[in-house]
Amino acid sequence: MNNVLSLKGKFDHIANRSRPGSPKLPLNAKVSAQKISSLINDLEKMKDYWDEIKLISDMLISAYYIKIAAKSNRIAGFFSWKGVPNDKVVGAKFGEDSEGKDRHIITYKVNGKDLKQSINNAKVVQKILEEEFDGKIDFKIFNNESEINKLDFKSYEIAKTMFKKIIVDAWYVEKFGVEEVDQKDFEKANTKIVTLYDTGIDTQELLKKIGISVTDDRILGDGRTISLNEEEIKLLVNKAPYLTAMQADDLSHYSPTDFEVKDVSKKMAIQLPSNEPVVGVIDTPFDENVYFSDWVEATNIIGKDISLSSKDYDHGTAIDSIIVDGPSLNPNLDDGCGRFRVKHFGIASSGRTNSFKITKRIEEIIDKNPEIKVWNLSLGSENEINKNFISAEGAALDRLQTEHNIIFIVSATNKGSDDSDEKKIGAPADSINSLVVGAVDKNRHQASYARKGGVLSFFIKPDISYFGGDRGDYLKVYKSDGEYETSGTSYSAAWITRKMAYLIEVIGLSREVAKALIIDSAYGWTNLPKNHNYIGTGIVPRDIKDILETPNDEIRFIVQGVSDKWDTYNYNLPIPVDKDNKYPFFARGTLCYFSKCTRAQGVDYTNTELDLYLGRINDKGRIDSINENHQSDLSDSHIREEDARSNFRKWDTVKHINQTLNPSARPKKVYKNPMWGISVKSKDRLGHNNRKNIPFGIVVTLKEMNGENRIDDFIQQLSLRGWIVSKIDIQERVNVYNQAEEEIEWE
């Protein structure tokens, strides 16, 4: 077996030197003066609407696009007075067009001068179309600069660029309007979690103007997500229906599993803890009377006004039993990770719980425990996630992970026996930065209780799956009154928590690399499973050695870096060649990073895109990426946004690229430059410098086509090229960890 290699080398950074070209219409597009007139009419209605509103000074106007629009296809002429329109976006969601297809609905915050200027510019464009182009212009004429340059733009008092921007905007935007909520949107709940649009006004001050008083403890960390009761909701809907960006039930049934358990009582014992790593667990309370209680430091922060029964301690205690002593309870699932100590926080009972309070408690727990880097959260809502926005709980986890350099391992939630197979996962399993874990049975099939994932239409959730027990082959856990057999995604998540804690705390890897290793191990050499909405990218191996070691015909290495500009790259990877001077390898790579996110952006949730390119350096000095990704070579108009998201995982925080193991494949030729390259290209959705200083982790695996072991040759060539190479030897890393954790007594 070969150890995984850790490579340290220099990554260079370069800014994107290309500049946007002149606005162009896509193939076969036509824009008429009548279409411009229709948009003008929409905007004039918007002016009349907002002239009656005195609560806020700016206007919230939504653009209804004809499709899912890439950043380059969004309005650039309208709303461009004193600023880029993209900087004025305060919300985005998907709606259906007349054919039932998804399209963007993007909300902009604009002022009166901006709107007036947009109307005036559009009227001039309409006039030009009527006087110069017989009422309409097609893509052939519009994209022909010599034709456009014939126009006397000075006489029309409009810049050529503005004319072209308005025309292109008019093609991609069907109409303008206002997104309002009504009382029906708030039915079936006495309390709601409500997120307001960013109006530039303090939330408490804004709500006070309509007669709603909220204290700090009713506002989440983003400053605009609040908990409202029924009467307050009525006030909000009646007085300001345009302020609500999104809403969700504030009471969720957080009973993590409702599967029948069977008592198989057995006395257990365990030694006292010493220097084992500490994992954070946020769950129902922990019962301190169990055999492993010395391994758990428990804090109960449920309100004193809530009475707890013995049942309320079951789930949290069972989760800890897996994390602390899972292999003793389930010897057939021994993962080689040893035992872990737990710092446990009981925040919920087994019944209906105020999800707003849960989220606030999680924020407080993380703020007060910065030393804990790996957190398990196996509480999940029975309610389904929303297709247009991330839950408040999920968004809070994403924000905490970017702010505190931590990772949450989250269960993918369970469905009951009476639920449909189509039942969607519940919050907070829609957290994008978290490692969300589904469950499979002993035959590696999706568990009978698996809920359907997929977040915001294309994010893969759950990320991965692991054995969670099922009918005929349950997991063993320990609860207040002894050992039980049970099943659920809560327990598969607990097993993955052990692996993540081992990789980060014992092996010493960054969370980015550890997450990439876990997800890469689930993929293996296969493509995305057909049932990925239920099991994610695949099933993680049982033994940690199967993640940190490879067969002799494979080379696996990890690299980490920081994305600081558009392109972060290293073109100095000496991949071994065979006797014919060709590369005899299949290759795959997995990239992970943690993105800042903006919940108010709705479906456009992640702020930053990192894209992975891996492969030979061709004779043009570019990387021939193993997945034939050409996003950086072509303008966005050549690759549809839907295709970029589905085929290349654009805006996803995990990228996996691979070559198919084809028995008839032949070694690849060597170009003039014999090196391979790694490139990480970034995009900033909001233009707020979110692409800077983003740590990333990459796992690359090479498989020799003829079964030869070429790792020694690879290490030698790396050293000659200035790379610092170290083998990740498990026992050696364990020894280093133990020595570092020893307490030294000074005499």
C-alpha cells in the first residue's frame, strides 16, 4: 500500500487581464421597440407604486429574467446610475416561466434618480429602434460593430455602450415588478422566521415604524432574520408586504428519529480518557449515568421552564456513544480511529422546538468554544427545505464555518414510515459548507428512511453517505438504560464525525483537505450516482486506512493553498512517464473550500466560485484539464449557466473531476512542456472582493494503467522540482499527536 503524500510548493497568483467585450445578443435574438416600450411601462408603474411608499426611501424592484441568468447576462444598463446593477441586488430566487421552466427573479434596491435615468435611457433606445431600425434589431446587425458605428449617438444624447446594454437587458428580462407576500404565505404557523430585504435601514428601527418591536434576542446574526408572532406577521403583511424576502416556520419537530428500537441490554465498561481529541456535539441533553460519562463534558442549555423526561436524553446520549466508543458497540464497523472525548451541549428536547431559539443557541455555543474545530449536529427538522432559499439554520451554520474555521457534520434527516419517497430533507441539512451525511443499509443501498436531497436546484446534498443501520441490520448505540439497536442518518453522521475529527485533530489536516479526502473517497473512480439526491456522491469506506492509503498502482497526494486572485496556479507537477515517454495514468481530483454566503441572495447563495483545472500543459501554455472544462477559455455566452452549474458544479463549494477507467485507454502524449498543472480560478458573484484569501484543499489520485508502482519516481521528481514531500504515515502522525498532547510537569 502507498501512503498519501502531502505536497508543499509555491502557488502563483494572477489577476484576470481579460476585459468584458462589447455587449452582444445571442444567436437568433431580436429586440423590438415594442419590448422596450413594455419595460418602460413596467418601470413607470414601479415609480407610481413606490411614490406611495414612505416607509423606505429606496425602491425594491424585481427583474423577471427569461432563464437562469449568468452574471454576464444580468442587467447592465438599467439601474446603472452611480453604480453597477449587480451591486444593487438584494434577493434572487427561481420562478417558473410560461413553459414551466426555472428562471431567475432578481430583486434590486434602486433610488428614484436611478429609476428615472433608466426610464429616460430606455425611451431613447426605443426611439433609435423606431427611427433607425424599423422598430426592431436582430443579433446579426446588433453584433456588427460597423453597423452600430453608423449611428449618431450624440444626436440622441446616449452613449453607444448604454444603448447596447439596454438592448441586451431587454432581451434577457421579460418584465419588471414587485414581489409581495400575503397572508397565505404565512398560513399554518403561529410564529415565523422572517428575513427582510436589505433596505439599508436598521431592522429594529424599520419594524418600529410599522408598530413591531423586536429585541436583540429575536434577531439572528445576519441582522435581518427575525422571529415574529402571528399578530406581528399580520402587521408586516398589511403595512409592508414588499419587505419580506423569505419566511419559514419557527416551530419544527426536531425529533431526530422515530424508528423502533430493541433493547439488547448488555453491561459495558471503558477506561478513563486521557489526551484523546475533543469533538463538539449539539443535540438533545446527555445522560450522565451511562458507562462512558467520564468521556463527555455535558452542558444543558435548554430553558429551565421546560421539563424533560428520560426520553429527551436518548438521542444525544446515543450520538455520543458512537463518537466516543462506536467500535466497541459495533466491532464490525471499527474504523481505526480510536476513541474521542465529547463536549456536549443539550439545546433541544425530543418534541416540537423553536428553531429560532435553536439557531441562536448554536451561534452562542460556537462563539464561546473556539477551541473545538469539529462539530456534530444531528438534529433535523421534519419540515422540507425551500427550493428558493437556504433555511435560517443552514445559513447560520454556513456563516459560523467561514467565521470560525470549523466544520459541521450534519445528518441528512429521516423520513417516517408514512412519508413519501419524495419528501425533501429538512433544515439544517441544506447547509452548503457543512458535510451533510445520508445513510445506506448493509447492501450499500439507500436507507429506507432516506429523504430526498438537492438544494437550491443543483447543490448536492447529502454530500456523502455511510452505514446508518436499517431493517434487519441495525446499529448498536447506548442510551440511558442500556444498549439498543436503532437506525438513522444521525448515526451515520456520528461515524463520519469520527473520521473528520481523526483527519483534522490526529493527522493534522486542514478542514478543507479533510473534507476533500472524505468526499473523494466516496466518489472513488465512479461517476456521480444516479440516486445522488439520496446518497450524495457515494459511500465513504469503513476503515480510515482506505482514505489515507492507496493500492500500489495508485498515487494520491494532497495540496492546499489560498485563492487570492482570479487564477491561483502551479505548473510544476512532474507526473512520471513510461518507457515510451508517455503518461500512463488515469487521474481524478477533488477540490473543497468554504464560501461566504448571502442568504438574501436566495438561489444565488454562495458568494464565491472556485473552479479546478488539472492536467497536462499543452503547447499553448494552458492546462488540458482532465474533464475538458473550458469555462475560463470561453466567454459565459458560450456555456449556458444551467450547463455550467450541472456539468461543472459552478458555484458549488465541492468540485470533483475524473477520468473514466477504460481498459482500452492508452497513455497520453507528453507536450513540449513535460509538466502537469493545477489551476484554481475564482469568480466573485457580488464584486465585494470575496474571492480573496480563500483557503482550499485539493486531493489528486493517479492510477497507473499497467498496474505499476511509480510513487518513488514521483517523489524523486517532486524533490528535484522544489516540492516539499511528506508521507502521511498514520502511526507516525498518531505518535506526533500523542507527544504534542503530553502534559509536562516542571520540577
